[in-house]
Amino acid sequence: MKSDIEIAQSAKLMPIQELTDLFEIHEDCVFPYGKHKAKICLDVFKKVEKNPSGKTILVTAMTPTAFGEGKTTVAIGLSMGLNKAGKRSIVALREPSLGPVFGIKGGAAGGGYAQVVPMEEINLHFTGDIHAVGTAHNLLAAVLDNHIHFGNQLDIDEREIYFTRAMDMNDRSLRRIVIGLGGRANGPAREDGFTITTASEVMAILALSKSNTELKERLGNILIASNMERDPVFAKDLGVHGAMAALLSQAIMPNIAQTIDQTPAFIHCGPFANIAHGTCSIVSIKLAQKFCEYTIVEAGFGSDLGGEKFIDIVSRIGDINVDAAVIVATIRALMLHGGAPAKDTDAGTLEHLKKGLPNLGKHIENMRKFGLPPVVAINVFEGDSEDEIKAVKDYCQAQNTPAAETRVFTQGADGALELAEMLVRITQNEASRMKPIYELNATVEEKIETVAREIYGAEGVNYTTRAERDIRRVVKYGLDGLPVCIAKTNSSLSDDPKLLGRPENFKITITGVNISAGAGFLVPLAGDVMLMPGLPKMPNALKIDMDETGEIHGLS
């Protein structure tokens, strides 16, 4: 079989204007970025406000391995399959971050015969949105230090600065740094650090804003520090939020591209789900809903992360209903959770698989707790045996949950027809009863503990002294009515990445609670959550190259 990039480069692409015409997206709202991608201006909402909204399918997963279980690939293939089955469908995805592209996971454009294209452009710079986010973020950081350098009229306590810098690359050396060395002329010397751009609150704000006005307001509400009286200092106090909004004036517009079979794909914003809310922009989802019958939305990692945050945060802010949930499962992930060696899941056995099935069961249970009918998509890899696939199907049947084999990586749309037909049947015959897992008027502790008990399966929650202090600050600032966006490992249902399967008799520990007042949520920290990843020993960057014609090789 050809490599991902070879398949992508051999695909026949439709000129972007023809694609948008086909889906009746108004020509005067389409701003092409080259021949095969474009931005859609927000004025288009005025033209489609009377259009009915189609159904929405949330694609989540069981607890994944380090390499991912093909959730994006399945989401793309499902949308392709729905179109092939005669239903108008658009897939809504996050933009790839350069950190994972050059790190261990690789790109986020799907794979095999279920990809969005032009793959190289999407994986590398696309339309520049992530760069715009990083620039807006770092503008705020620079203006903050500049304000302190020139007299600190806001009386900012330099020991209580919460806003660090950002860069879209995995670089462990930048996690904690010292800035301002070299004398008074170089600004205030203090400790600082970097987050990866996709973990920036500015990225979350961009993804959650529904208009330019809302974008500017949210940027102004970023909590950057406390003053000497322990009162909050916001970005709007520095007067820089207008300039930040100007930098993001084009980035807020959704991007449209296409799959290798010319199914439309909105690809916009890229917040990580283990440290942010993990879904593409609200504007891209709501726009897709107006132009098709089935919008397929991918949410990061498992139901305990992207799935939970979509329903408890994104659907609330965006007023988005979900009609069904797809849970992506793989044989290798099930074997890992059943005790197969992490470095060689191919050495797993049928017994390992059966022991790992309760992990999948918990994710099925979670979707039902949210009121969504679940469907398991068994993402079949080469080497998966019929006995292994049957064991998963038998388990799902015992859970009264439909399960479909998906082979979109090797078969494209044809490999998702069973899943597509299953979802059409379910969404036509079973009404969604989607509901968040907690009420916003609950206390901060009650919200955290509800997610921990109901979604993670924990017995309870421990709080460090710092976490208790942070919660008191949240209440003092009047922000305790916000939803919680718990930052934790994606490798386990618990806060311990080594605790696999379906853990029992455990508690999670909240080590702190960060305030993302602009994004509109609180970020309880469950364990040691990495905001700036590092590169692996053999990063994907070593495989990527460009030849003398300018053609790129080695992306996956």
C-alpha cells in the first residue's frame, strides 16, 4: 500500500470554489487560499440563518495508546461514507499542531484512503491560524513585561503572573526559563515558561468565540496576574485585547478543504483535549450544520477528555445538540489495557484483549450518562484476527451497543458504509437526550467531583494546599459559576498514566486550579500535566524531507 503522503499527492482535488458551490456556500463569503483551501467569512451566517441545522455525530474513543487509535481517520472516513450512502455530510476537525507533526504522533489529516487534502499544507502551515494565535498570545506577554518595565502602574505582583509565552513546537527546554537577564535595559528579570500554542488560552478563545465582538471581549477577560492587593489583572487592563483581536481577524474565519474523494472538511482551531477542551471551533461546527444533513465532529482522546468537555463546555457555549456518539476502539488499545506490553502491543493475546474490554465498556457507559446513543467503531488494522474482532463485537452486543468494523484506512468511504448506515438508522429512530453531567451553579468542588466519579470512575478527589488556595481565589473573583476543564493524562481514565484498563478504588488529586476567564472555564490540574511536550528520541522530523522540485516526503 502507498504511504499516506503518496495517496494524498495522487488524489484528484476539486477547485475549492467548485466544492463550495456544490454545497451552496455563497461565493462572496469564500476567500480562497490557493486552489484547494479557503476561509469562509462569518457574514455567511446571515445568509443561512433560516436553513435547518442537520444532525451532529460526535466521534470520541476509548482510552488511546501513545500513537492514537485513528479517531480522525474514522471521522473523515465516516463523513465520506455518509456522502457515498447518499447523505450530505461535512467533517469538522481540529487543525494539526506542528509539535505532534514533528514529534511522535505525526500529522492530524487522517491516513490511508481517509485523509483531508492538501495533506502537506494542512499539516504544516495551512492558512496560518496557529501562527496568528501564537503571535497574539506573545503580544500579550510582551506588553505585560513592557508595562512592568515602564513603571508598573497597575501594581502587578511579579510573583503572581499567570500568563506565560507560547510556541507551536515540542521543546522541553522551554518549560521553565528565566527572562530579562543582562541588566535593567532588558526588562524585568523573572521566571517564565512556554506552553505549546494549542494549549494557549488564546487558542481556546478562538475556538469558542462566535463573532468578532465576542472574540475581543473574551481576549480582554484573560486573567494575566494579581496586583499587590491580590485583585485580578486582566488583558483589558493593559489595553492590548483590541490589537490581539486584530491579529486574529482572519484566523476566526473557518477553513474549508476536502477529503481525497472531495467530501468537504472544515478544519479550524486546534486545542488539545488533555489540557484544553479538544474540539474544533464552534463557528465551523455550526456552519457545517447549516450546509449538510450530518456534521461529523472529532473530539480529542477518549470520552473522559474530549467527549466530556464537548458536552459540558462546547455544547453549552455553542448551543450544539449531539444526536449520537461514535467510540473508536482498536485491538491494540484493548490489548494494552488488558496487560499487553506497551512497547509491543502486537505481542498481545486474545486474553489480553478480553481483559481490556472493560475500558471500552466505561466509555460506552459514559456516553449513555450524557444521554447519547453510542456506537462502537472497530478501527481494523492489518493483522487483526477475526477471533479478536468477534470478541469485541460479542462484548458490545452484551452491552447492548451496536458495533461496526471500519476499514477506512485501506478502503476509504467503502470501509465506513456499515457504520454510516448504522448511524443513519439510529439517528432517525432514537431521539438524543443529551445533557451535561453537572449544573453550572454547583460549587467548583462539586463539578470536579462529579466528573471524577461519574466519568473517570474515581472514588473521590484529593486537593493539595495549592488547589484549595486556588479555589478560594476563584470564588473571590466571582468565577465559580464557570464549567471545569480538567487537565489530566490521556493514557488512563485516572490521573495516573500507568493505571490502565478500567481502574477501581482510586482517587484523583487536584494539584491546582488555573483560571481561563477569557475562554470561560476553570482548569483543575489532575496530576503532573505537561503544557509543553518534548520530542521523542527519534522524532518524526528526522523522516520529513523536501526534494529538488519542492515536493515534500515523509509526512504521515
